[in-house]
Amino acid sequence: MSSSGKAGLSKSLILTGMQCPKALYLAKNPPAFEFPPQPHVEAKFQTGNQVGVLAQQLFPGGTEVPFDGLSVTEQIAQTRQLIDAGELVIYEASFAFETIFVKVDILVKDGDAWQIHEVKMGTSVKEVNCDDVAIQYYVLANCGLTISSAYLVHINNGYERQGEINVQQLFVGEDVTDAALERQAGLPELIACLRTTLTGSEPDIDIGPHCNDPYECDFIPYCWQHIPKNSIFDLKGRGIKKFDYYNKGILKLEDLSLENLNKAQRNQVEATLNQQDSINRVGVKEFLDTLWYPLCHLDFETFDTPIPPFDGTRPYQKIPFQYSLHIQTRAGAEPLHTEYLVEPGNDPRRELAERLVAEIPADACVLTYNQAFEKSVLRDLAELFPVLADALLVRLENVRDLMVPFRKRDVYRWQMRGSYSIKAVLPALVPDLSYDGMDVADGMAAMRAYHEMCALKPGVELDRLRAAMLEYCCLDTLAMVRILGELENLVTRRA
């Protein structure tokens, strides 16, 4: 086959094919299938672009070869022009060899040779990163460039911002030249196999662990559509290899042998198949006896980002920007609701901490769902603001966890399908409350909405997002009020 007749590939498509040839085929031949929206993918892409642009400051003064507005042929030609003109640093340098197209994040002149710098927003070098760099090395070397070294540039999660971002400290460049060289010999055969995949019909490749390794595949909804509800993949907990069962033809919960499961898994299977609930009223009462009034239902929303946004923050540090409180003075009392949501772009931590201390009485029980998260936020705030530390640590000591009776299976509804997350517990215990249809319906969506708010100017869209975020966080603590009420009813109700 001539070069002109070969299927066009890119670095990302080759990496997709390395994970699963079927995914490569589907990427080039989209199936007639309606995929659910994936807003997290676009958000991750935007964050990656921000990291890549910032990393260019490691080698300032270079020239960028733009992606938008230029064809692939034009990007390649512009790169060649810059090289011929003696440019020392090129951002997004573009090359193609045998219709394999790559863009190098940062290409740096090194004497008569060049350095490859591939930028990632992770905090360490992964095997797939080495594959990534190896493909770039392969294309550039076959285009006639001498490569002196190749680096994987990633985030240093030990960096703490003070003042302007110090890019030399924020990023770490690790030499992966040897790893890239080791992979060169196998690339021609690999690429040939992937091209062969594209010449035939859709590959008959079944689902497996590769669907999520090293990345969650975009085509999971398509390839997994044959998996029924209440399958072995819904089984919670460890101790069994689900794909071993699947490969033996065991797919449904009713096909499982219960003796191979742990107690919680057996309970899940039996409860699901028989649609049976269970309650340990003694255990529930013991939990309720650990609570007292006034009682404050507390939920935080946090965001993180690879680029620390404020002084004293580190990459990927969880920064609280919102909370909701429902305060009850006695059991069954109508709760008082209060809330906080920072104005976008401002450091929220001091104001949020002061509001918390003012609104949560020092003698109140602070009820959370999955206390480790809220405790970590309170602990970080106490460490950051010594003047508020004593007051925050008192609230920290008073934290209790509404998840406990569900994690211990003192209360179990078959609709929970083995999960004790609030998203599973709420519809099972309080079916009239739901997150369905909300513009913001989970923590990841709240984080995306916050980042979107920071990019918006005052107006209707900003107001809409703000209202959606307040509605979501409010529901989290209202859900806790209602769930607690159900627990109290369960121990007073006759068996």
C-alpha cells in the first residue's frame, strides 16, 4: 500500500488503538448510537490546554503553530519554515510521517539536535505517557530530525503558590528518552496492525479490563449495551474477579454461587433478587444516640485544579467554595437553612471559615455524609487560619457521619444495589426527593459549574449557574434532614 493510501492516524488515535483496536475502529467509523453527553471530557480538555499554555513559559520566546485556522498540511509547512528559519523553540510543532500526524507541545533546539517536551497535567510519569512520547519520537526521527532527548513535563504536587506562579517549580521535567527509544522497534508493526484493523469490519473484541485501562473508553456505552441491569458488574466490594465470571458466561446476579461471595455481597444479591429490605433497629438506635441537638447538617462543595489559584494553595488541593447548612434545634423540627457560595474568582476560604464559625453553634452536633471529606476541609481551614483554629476544631470534634448505619448495613433497601452513597440511599428511603433533572446534580458537575462561573461576566447565565449550584448543595443537606427523619421513624415504628 502506498503512503497516500494508508489510513490517516494521529498520536491520540494510535494510543486509542493500543488500548483497544475496536475503539480505534469506532473512532474512525462512528457507530449509529446515541452517546450520553460527556461534559467532564470537555472540561478536562480545557484544563489541559491551560496547563499546556502555562508550560510554554518554561521555554519563553518561542513561536506557536496554531491548530485552529490551519489545515494539517499548513501546520506541517509552517513548522518546517520555522525550523529552516532557525527558530529555537516551537510550541505545538507539527509533523507527519506516513500519514501519522503529531503535534509536539514544546520542541527545543539543542545544538544540532532537538528536545521533545510533552506536557501532562498529571503528577507523575505513567506508562501511557512513555508511549505518547515514543510515537512523537518515531515520527520526528523519520522526518529527519535528530532527537537528543525527550521529556515528560508534569505537575509538581508539592509546589505551593506564593505570589505569581513559578513555572520552574510548578512543573517537573523527567527524562523519558530511554523509555521512548525502547519502544521504537515495535512501533512499525503496531502501526501496521492498527491500519489493518481499519481496513476490515468492526473488530469482534469483547469488553474487559482494558475498557478502563489506562483510560475510561469513550465507547463504553456502546460496547456495554448488552449488560443487563443487576449484573455481576453491579456487585459491590472486593474479593471476586468480575471478568472471570463474565468470561465463563456468568453475567446475572442470579447465576452467581453465593458461597463465593462475602457477607455483604450475599446480602446484596439476595436482597436484589428477592426485593427484600432489612433493618437492625438496635444498631440504628445506637447510632442515633450518638447525635444531639442543636444539629447542623453540613455539606461542602470543593474544586481543585492543577494550577494553584491562590497564595498558599497546591496543585489539586481541595478548596471549599460553597456550603449548605440545615439546622435543627430538636428532633423532627423544621430546619433553618443557610448557605454560602463565593463570588467567582475570589479566594473563598477565609470568608467561608468565618461564616461557618458564626452559623454553627459551638455546642452543636455537626452531621455530614461521609465525614472524612468534611473533616479534611475543616482541618485544612484550621491549619490555614490560626485565629479561627480553636473554633473550627471544636466543630471538627462534633462531626458525626450519617453514612454509618448504611455502611454497617443496619438499614438496607434492595434498591440501593449494594451502595451506601447518598445518591443511592436517598431515592430508596425518600423517593419524593431526587437529583434527577437538575442542572447541577453531583459534585463533579458543581466543580465544573464553579470553573464556568469564573469565566463568565455578570449576567443571566452567571445567575442561572449560581442558582443551580445553590439548589444542588441545598438538596444535599435537605436530603440528610429527610434521611435522618426516616431513621428516627424506623426506630419508633413497630416491627
